[in-house]
Amino acid sequence: MTKKRVHVAVGVILSDKQVFLTKRAEHVHQGGKWEFPGGKVETGESVAQALYRELKEEIGIEVLSCLPLVEIAHDYPDKSVLLEVFVVDNYLGEPSAQEGQQESWFDINDLSALDFPEANQAIIEKLEALLL
């Protein structure tokens, strides 16, 4: 059986060496863990379009510019993910969780102490290498 591969656009929202995170709902895949906001790239949509749409829906901001950070392919027991991660360095609005999930700003150096899905570990390492 071939695992389903999910293509995901991920935004790292940065402000003064702090990063905005949301917590996944308990009932979803990797529930109860912190994550960088983003979501699935839909059929016929570019990664940039998906990032713009997802960040508007999920945290209520409009992306004005972003820079590619890292691309991660990760296999979980039940599915595979391809994460295309961007640093969102310019946006309109104030990030806030639009779907009732927990939210917070964290210092970059505190990220390694938080519970993230495994695939996000590479994002944290890349951020630490760039910013610490």
C-alpha cells in the first residue's frame, strides 16, 4: 500500500527573533502539538497561492513577501508529507488563531523545548542556525 503524500505550504511568521505558533487540535493528525501555520496545497494551486490562502484562513494575515527557508520530505507511519517552508517577513494584520486553536509567540531559543510534529524538527534546526 502506498502512503498518501500531502504537499503542505508552511509559513514561519517572524518578529524580532520571535515566531508565531499555533497548537493543533487534539482530534487531528499529530494533535496537541505546536506547529508553524500553513496547510495543504490544493490541486491547481501554486505553493505561494496556498501559503497566502492558508495564512489568511488560519491566522488572519495577508502575506506581502516571503523567502524560501527549507523543503522537507518526511514519512510518518500513516502518511508522507512534503513541507515547503517560507519565512514570512512582511505581512498585513496581526497573527491570531482563526480556528479556535491555542496560539503564542515564542523566542527562537525556546522552540526546541516545545512538542512539535517530527517533520518540523528540521525547520527549528534551520531557524536556530540562521538566527541564533
